[in-house]
Amino acid sequence: MTLKRIFGTEEFYRNWGLLLLRVGIGGSMIFFHGYAKLTGGPEVWEKVGAAMGIFGIYTMPVLWGALAAMAEFFGSLLLIFGILFRPAALGLACTMVVAVFHHLNLPPGHPAAGWAGASHALELGCVYIALFLTGPGRYRISRW
């Protein structure tokens, strides 16, 4: 019996790694960010959606905030299950781009301002772009 047979192939590890990454990042986004935004209602959505003002978009902040909340919650669910994977990863990456610019445009005295404040969103944005490029891997729910 060879080591390859005992431990599996590189593809085996890649697919399990992608599953672990999808479940870990997706679950984290749901529980620490998406759920609170989704259940926060219009008041929270308006506050989150106001970040679009950075790009000169001042209309419909409630809609933009609701879309961000849905991306973080439902997009993460899709990511976990590997359903509509690339559109979900792209939506999450776009949400992180807005978050990065939001942190970079906060006043200098704000505790979440600058690159230190933007680092988490920047890291997650890189993860979502990488997932978009690699795909969900083998272990996913079949297409509908």
C-alpha cells in the first residue's frame, strides 16, 4: 500500500480544502455579519447602503444595504453549498470592495478608519475573488 493510496491525491486535498474554506468563510460571514444586517431591517440597511455615497450613488441607500445584507447572508449560503457559486462569490467580492472603500474614507480619528480598518474586508475580498477563479470544487450540492 503506497502513501498516495493512504493519504489520497492532490485533487483529494484540493477539494477538501475548498470545502473547508467554503464552509468556514461562508459560515463566518453569515454568523458575524450577514445575519445581523439581514435582521437589522431598514434602519441598518440604510446605514450600510449609505456607503455607496463613496461612489457618488446617494439614491436608495435602503436598497443597497438590503442587497449587501442578502449578499452576505444568502450569498454565503450559496457559497457553502456550492450552488450558483461564482455569482455568489462575485457578489460577495463586490460587497467587500465597497466595505474597503468605506473604511478608507472614514475620518482619521475613527477606530475603523484606514488600512487597519479595511484589512478584514480586503482579505475577504481576496478570498472571494480566489474562490470565484477556482470554483467550488468537487464536494458541492448538484445543480438544480
